[in-house]
Amino acid sequence: ENNTRPPNLYKIKIDLPIGSPAVNCCVLSGGISVSSAIVTQVKENEFVIVGGYHSDNQKRLVCNTVNLEDNKIEIEEREAPEWTPDIK
């Protein structure tokens, strides 16, 4: 409704013991505001985010590495792919 993209990421952990599952959720502050991006996992706790949008009409032409460790997050900009003119 309000076109906001909060810069939070949520870590959801689900344990499946015998009986009922246990669900824990924590907010990892320090995220980035992005939607419609491509995210891929490259290592157990490392992901790469490519492209996306900051808002409905502002493209995000950067690439980031995201490292997750316990309840903290580290985001670093990395070299982006060569963007084609139609994307730019």
C-alpha cells in the first residue's frame, strides 16, 4: 500500500523434533532495501544479491555479498555483472 521496502531481513529457524515443531524468528538489522532481485546461495552462510529495485521506478544496478552468522549480517558490495543497455 505504501511502497516501502524495509531494510530488514528475517531469520526463521524451524526445529522439527518429535511432537510439535519449534519456530524461532529474529530480525537481522542492517539489511538492504530491495525487491525483485536475484538471490543465490554460494556457500552455507553466504548469498549473492544481484539487481532488483529500490522503488517501483528505480533499478538497483549493484551486486552484494551477504554473509549470515548466528544473529548478525554482513553486506558487502562486489563487482556487478556487465549490465546490458536495455537493463540500464
